[in-house]
Amino acid sequence: MYSPTWGWDAGAFLDVEGRAQVVALGGVGAVVEALYNPALVGSEERSVGASYRMLSLDRVVYEVGYFQPLEPDGGMGLLWHRASTSVQGRNVEGRRTETLGVAEYAFGLALGLRVWRGVYGGLAGWVFGRELAGQRGGGFGLDLGVIWKGGKGAFGLAVQHLGASVSLRDRYWKRERSSRDRIPTVVRLGGMWRLGRAGLYGEAVRSRRRTEVRVGVEWEVSSTFVVRAGVRDLGRNSDRSIRGGFGLRFPRMSVGYAFATDPMGAEASHGLSTEFFF
């Protein structure tokens, strides 16, 4: 499975967004999605949500989340993120053999707590897994985050994948061996500000010795319908991804759609999300 999207190194699949709102807003996550900032679970209402994003090269991203408030001023969340595809196997003569499955996933438990007025702190523990042509591996990691929420805006800071690494056990060699790859630490600094019906979003993401700038805007057409647009990697023309989508909000549920373009084709996609509140 080669692609610039998650072929760089271990854990790169975690930066391939699944939730429609995050995709459409250019990948801004520090003030939107608990997957990227565990402090957000401290202010979430009880809900369950799921997302499905279909990318090029037969790749699929799934996300599932459950959020539960905790008394007096906190919350917890269960998060699952999975990226998968399949590769056609061939023998030495070039003939097709079996189809080989390739998948990476992360399962996390996040806890958040209000520490002072509108300031929330959070942490999340993650279990990572790999599946490659019948081989399996895994690892662990930790995320830390903080967010401030005011009347018109929010600002968040998150540090992801502290001490994280993932292994893969090779059972095809005469002597079974395993390899371990470190997952790079990611630092996110983002914010949003509401001006009338418009919400402006921005985020800087530092990872792999590179800083990426992401921006997005959300416009409330009515009380139930919002449109979104965004740009991921604002400073690099070659990697720039233009995004867009919309969302429908109802008293007990929401539905979202997002698309993404990519000049390289790696992140060109369509995605759907839904969330139920109870």
C-alpha cells in the first residue's frame, strides 16, 4: 500500500481524517475532534457517532466514537480509528494469487476535566494495531491536550503520540522476527472564532520536522443547515488539498458530508458522518 497519505512512516494513517466536519474544514482538529485533542471530551454531551471516508487506491477510513459526561465537570470518550485497503498478490511469474489485506487501527480511551472556568484538560491512552498480509503487530501511546472555550471562540493545544511506537511480527522468515517503528510526536495549535453566522477555523500542525497550516470556514445557512470549506496545507502548492461539504443538524442527531481534492490524488475522497445525541 504505497501512497503519500500514510506511506511515510508508522502512524501516518492517524492524520487521515474520518469525520466529515474535520475533513471539510481542511483538517482542523484541535478544537473540533476528540481524536486530535482529548480535552474536548470534557465538554461533550452524551452521544455516539460514526464516519466513513472512501479515498483513492481502494483505501477506506472508519471512525467510531462514544462520549459520556462525568459529574461534576468532565467526560470520557471511547474512540476507534481504522484505515484499510487490499493488495492483489502475485507469484514470481506475475500471475494473480490471493488478495492481501492491509489495515492499521487505533483504539483510545480519553478523559477530560474542566480545570478553570472555560478551560478543559484531557489525556488519552491509545492501543495501536497493524495487519499486513496475515502478520500482526501493535503498540501504545499517550495524548495530552488543553482547550479554552468562550462565548464566541475556542483555542486548543494538543500533543499526540507521546512515547508511541508500533511493531510488526514477521512470521515468514525461518526465524520469526519483529520490527518496531516509532510513531512521530504531533503538536497541534488551533482555534476558532465566530462572527455572526460564520465560524473561522485555523490550525498549525508540527510533525516530522514540518509545519502544516490548515484553515476552514463554516457558514450557518439556517438553524439546521451549514456549509463548510477549507484548505489543508495552505503553504505548499504541491500538497494543497481543497475541501468542502455540508452538515444537517437536528435536535437529536446530525449528518455531514465532505469531499477533498488533491493534485497528487492521495487524499481525493468522499465521506459521510452521523452522530446521535441522547
